[in-house]
Amino acid sequence: MVCSSVSFLTTSHCSAEFTQVLYIFGIMELSHELAQAIWSPSFVLQYPHLRTQYCQISPVGWDASGLNPRNRVNALHSCGALRWRIDGGTYGTRFFAAPLDISVVPPLRIDIFIPDVPDIPRALRDSLDASSGVPLRKSDVARTSIARHVCRALDMYCKDNPSFLSNYLKLPFGSSIVFENIPSSLADINITVVPNYYLEWKAPSLKTLQTAWRDILSPEQWPLIIDLMDLSLVKYLHDTVALVRIPESVLTTSDGLAVFKHNTEDFEDLLHELKFLLGMPPHPNIMPRPLAIVTKKSNFGGKQAILGFLLPNFEFGSLREILPSRRASGNLKIRQQLSWCKEITSALIHIRNIGAFYSDLRPDNVLVSVENRDRGTAESAVLCDFEQRGNWYEWCPPEILYAQYAENMRKSEHSIDAKRTWDDLLTYSLADHGRAASRNRAWSSMSPEAQEKAMVYCLGLFIYCVFEGQSNICGNKANQFT
């Protein structure tokens, strides 16, 4: 089942207790909460709560049964053309959606949020296959029954509220459409539109950043400035990435497309990556500096708020998809594997030579660039994602892993005394806002030599994945539910 995902529990629970944990996973429906619990070491603190849920599980009566015709959802597959498109989602509770009845939709990042699986009536969980969407991330989400039910509800909401689509374009960036409940009848679904005024208010102005970052480039050296409303959404690729089309009158690219990098939760990571890319000396295997800065006129004082930036579009995607696909088809060639590994090694050396570090190495963050040459096409690896928040646990060097575990456990404790217990395991102070920055203390607090050793460890794991044709060093713990 998910033994490898919770193997760390064996050190703190007896055999009988551990067996019960696995049994719970066998009968509990997959949910956002359960996925997050398994992925995080703080599961050992959440286990009593999940056990309580398990104890409440009882046989389903006829009134709550999915076999009862009264509880069925009708016409999921024959309801005509849907007027909303779902591009992806996260953990089955957040969908990346866009209306199809607006000819040009800017990437406003207005996502759909629904209740977690345990909060959906038991009679509907099977008919809507609610748990199946939890491990899905990309367009596969759109084929689930729960996604179609959500789209039908949005269609009805737009029909009942004719002004909604015209007001949609006026919503602040990062707003939400929240489903308060998931009943079988569309007429009984309560939908709330939540404008996110705070995000635009918090967004830094262009003038503020140009003044603060004058040490790395003058205002004249900044990339082109593009208004968010001039961009046309093609597809949401991730919760922080969207593929957009740019008018030729504004910016010319080879295919008219670019990737819009943004963040609807916090600007700290986004601005860190922007500053890093703007100050990074060019390298053929590192993401180039942004094509443009994306701004939007805020409703608060009319400031020109920075919401993200545009990067080149690498249409072949990342090694996460390419490696297993080519391995399965027998097209993963040793010459290309060697080339990718040499190129990423060169990129990491370049980063170290400027006194920086890279903490996020894995196939997801290595894109493939294809060039047409005299002797055919040539592929090269390009390192991306410089938020430097830290890597997945399975990609962390041991000296990093224990610190990230300790910080995760500390956040899950409620009492100050319990938090101090975890503080004692750390070699740095959580109150230190100097070199050991609050955003990635485990990496930032290390000496340059230790950072380099940690990068070499990650590089070794990456090379292993490349030559084994794997997308990850081991199964992602948040997705091991088969």
C-alpha cells in the first residue's frame, strides 16, 4: 500500500500500532488531508486525529448509499458541451479553470476551490470518484467526474448570474471561486466569489523594486514591462505557471508564446527568483533572464504592481516526462544522457562560481531545449526554478533532511515548550534573519563548502535518475496511494 511513505513511523510506534496505521490507509478514502499527512513527517502528530476519523467509519445505510437513485448525479457524461475548462489541479481541492465564453482571458489566476473528500456526502464520493483527483496534477484532472460536476455547476452559476462573466475580468489577480458544498443537485450548490484585494495591495510596485535593486541593475537595464491584461491565457500548467500568448505589437517570440511565472500566496519566493535571474550572468544551460516583467494597475492608489514575469517557453517540457517516456519506448540514448548530465554539472559550477547555491535539483526542474542545426536537431538541458525554497524530502542531503524534518515537526506543535524541543536539534536559530534567511534556513545557514557538498549529493541523485530513466529518485510520497 503505502509502506514506503510512512516507514519513518517504525521508529516511534510499535509493530501493532504501525499495522493499524496501514490498515487505516486501506479503508480510508484518499483526501487532501491524508495526502499531506503522509508526505509530512508531522504525520506522527496527526495520527490520533486520523485514527478518530477511522473510528467514525461505519457501514453506509440506504439513505446515504450511492446505490440509492435519490443520491445519484445524473448526466455527468451527456450534459452537452461544458463552458468551463479545467487545466489541472492540486490534491483534489483546487482546480485551475478558465471560462470558455470569454474570447480573450488574461491569466488572472482565479482558481476553483472545493471541499476536501471527507466533507463531501458519502453517497456522492463514489459516483463522483472524488478521491481519484487527489493524486492527479495536470489535464487528467479534467476527466474526473468531480471535475465535470464542478464545470456543470459553474455553467449553471453563470446562467443564473448573467453579469458574472463581465465582472470576472474585473476581479483582482489571485481571486477564488469557492464551492461551499458538493451536493448532487446543481441547484443546491453554494458558490462564493472571493476577491483577493490583499494580494494586489501587498504586491510591490515597479518603482519600489527598481530602487531596492539598483545595486544589480539600473532602471534602464530592466526587461520590458507588460501589463497583465495584454496577455492571453493559453493554459495553466501549474499553480504558479501559465502558458500565455503575447501580442506581436508588445513582444515577439519564436512561437508567440511565453511562460508566466507568478505566485498567488506569497511574493517572497517569486521576488527571490526574479532577482536571482536578473543578476545571474548568462549560461547556456541556465534559464535566461526574464523576457518581461508583468504588472497590473492596482485598485489601491493606482500603483503599478509587479505580479510576475515572463520566461521563454520550452515546448518539449521537463525531464520528468521525457525520461520515463523514452525509457519505455527504448529511445533513451547514452550519448544524450551523458550530454544532459554534463550540461547540468556545468550549470551548477556556474552557480557556485558566483557564490550562490541551487537547492532544487530534480528532473522536474530541468527543461529540454531543442535547436535545429545543420546535422539535425540538438537537445540541451536548461536548469529552471530558482525560488530556492528547498527540495522534496527524498532529494535532500542527510544534513538538510534532518533540519527540514525538525522545522516541519516544530510547526506542527502547539505549545512553546514542545517547539523548543525541536529548536534544540537545529544548528541555527529560527530567530536569525541574517545569512540564515527565514525562507530556506537549512541551506542558507551552511558554509559555502557545505553548500557545494550538498549540491554534489543532489547531482548524484539526478545522474542516477537520468541513467535509470526515472522521473524521481523514489516514488513521490504524496502520490503513493496504489
